[in-house]
Amino acid sequence: MKNDDLDFDKKHIWHPYTSMTHPLPTYPVVSAHGYELILRDGRRLIDGMSSWWAAIHGYNHPIINQVMHAQINRMSHVMFGGIVHPPAVELCRRLVNTMPTGLECVFLADSGSVAVEIAIKMALQYWQARGNPRYEILALRKGYHGDTYGAMAVSDPENSMHNMYQNYLPSNRFLNSPTRRFEENWQKGDETSFSQFFSQHHKKIAAVIMEPIVQGVGGMRFYHPEYLRLTRMLCNQYEILFIADEIATGFGRTGKWLACNYADVTPDILCLGKALTGGMMTLSATLTFRHIAETISNSKAGCFMHGPTFMANPLACAAANASLSLLENDSWYQHVEKISTYLSVGLAPLISHPKVRDIRVLGAIGVVEIVQEVNISQIQHWFVENGVWIRPFKNLIYLTPPYIISKEALMKLINAIAMSLDQPENFISS
């Protein structure tokens, strides 16, 4: 990349969550290998983000690369309407075999947000087909489900990055976020607010959507598994569909294959994405039970009314199959368990720092909650100068590293966080 490329970037390319009039700095990455990002000037940054939870095998993994090269030589894309191809069949077979029993109808799409849109449409069309047009979705405050229209409508309406749109989005119901933390003992009475809410509002609710255990962008909060069991029970009691948004948490990130496994519950509709392809391509999947799919299919419409152009892209499906093979053969659980131990030991001492409010670790997720918001442009620059790639937001510095990361590299990430706390310019004065 040349300097005029960076000038063009600044003037013309709109980056995520970034102003075009006062853009945040960008750093020119020219290649990536393993758990490292390589800058234009040759500097190597240890990646602590897995490119937003996705690159669980790191970058340029030779096995996934080989599979993708072979698929390109056969067919990089073909429409999925009226056509089927081997990578899609193999992927859907793998998902049916590895996801909770009964989730045997798979709809492939091209991003996590679209998977959520599909799940919502499934729920609405299901109830329409039953002649009971329930039209509200129940979601949790502090929740986040994506940036598309319907996904924004089930994300926190007041405290999320989408609050400016709240008067323009479909009206849904919101339940207060769980208060009992993951590691705390469940107390009698913790279920009261959930139970009362369902009792009062169930007649209009088509589905409940939740991020199981981990509320991500809404605050990196880890809540008690009993809330999932309670939600499953209440959904059964009131005939409400349960949508689990495992886009960020699926494929081992929390220490379980799915975060739902902590509560041993099966949702009616399951959303997957991010790590589905090992971060190599964009792809998502929405799974549901056959009786839901058949109810929708036997409705007046005669089909499920959705069909993305790049649905079941063969190249993405091939990457996903290679990624799932790696997870099956490479003891992902042991990798995540080691990362969890290193994060717990390494981050725990930071709780005594005056800038730190809380430390949270679950699986391969480590969170340092600060008492004041970070100065994102300054702290990002500081991390880059210290050889790491960490992307904080608001008052949260968090790590979701690739599963292949070494202990030494992970400790460098942790040490960088510790040192960053002593740099006043990294934070916005309260």
C-alpha cells in the first residue's frame, strides 16, 4: 500500500462505526499469518480480536487455504435457487450432526445479521401460518443482534449504538437484562421478573431472542445459565419460539460447543455465523425444527419467503467444512481451556488497579471493564506501538484471541492491557 492509498481511504472509504468527517486512524495491514497481522512497514501485531470473534484458527491456515483453492478451481459461486452443490450438502450435514438434536432444517445466508433477520421472519411466518399472527419479538436489554433493520429492532433500544433509530424501528418488547452473574449462586426469586413478564405479555409474542450466556456489544456481560433454562421453560409453557443468537458464541468460544450447552437447552431456532468459516469467508446459518419448517411451508405462501443472492456460496461452504474439520480433529476444547486459564491468571491482578471496575473471563473471552471510557484513537495507537491488535469500545478492553495463540503471545496481550491502564491519555477524562 502506498501513501496515496491511505489518503484515498481517509477521503472515500467509510469504515465501521466511523465518521467520514473525523475518521478514526486506520492501520495498513498487508498480510496475516497465524495469530499475527503484518503492517505495511513490516511490524507484526499479535491479534487479540480474531477479527471480531471469527478467525478462530488464525490467518492463512494452510488446510483451509488448500480447500478454498481447490473449490475456486471447481466453482467459486453459483445461485442456490434450483441448484444444490456438494459443499452446501456437506456443510448442512455437518451442522445437523453437530448441533442440538432436532435442529435439522438449515437455511444458509451471508452474514450474522442476516441470520437474525431470517430467524425473526421464520418466527413471524410460523405464527401467520398457524392463523395466530403474533407480531412482537421479546429481547433482552443490553442485547445486540446486528446492524440490519430487523436485528436493530431486537437490540437494546436505549443503550445500544442503535438508539438513534428507536423511533423508526418495529416495536418489540424488552425484558430487563439478567442480573445474576455466570459464576454466582442462583437465588430463589431471581426468576420472578422473567416469569411475570411472560405471564403478562405472552399472547402477542412470536419469539424470544437471546444471546446465550454472553451479552457481547451490550457490555460483554456473562449471565447465569439458569436464565436460559427458565426462558426455555417459559417458552414451552406459553408456546413461544426461542431463538438463540450464537453468532458470536458458537463453535467453542465460551468453553462449550454452544453457549446454550451450559444450560443444556435447545432453542427452536439457532443462529450461527462469525467462526462458522473460521473467519475465512462471510457465511451464516439458521437452523430450526422440521415441524416449524413444515408449518411455514404449508402456509398460504407455500414457502419461506427469503433467498439471498450469495446464499450457500460454494467457496464459503468449503471454508466452513474445512474449519469444522479442524475443530473436530484439533482438540478445540483443550485450546480454549488453556486460553481461559491464562486469561484468568493474567487478568486477575488488574482488579486492584484504580481504573478497573471488573474482570470477567469465560472460555476464550477476557474482559477488563474500566471506570471511564477509552479514547479509542489514542489507545488503539498505543496498542499498535506496543505490538498488539486490541480494539476496545466504550469502557471495555476485551480479548477474543484465535484458539491457536501461544501462551507467550497471549501474555503479551495481557501485559499490554496492564500497561495501557497507566497511560492517562488512553482514557477520556470523566
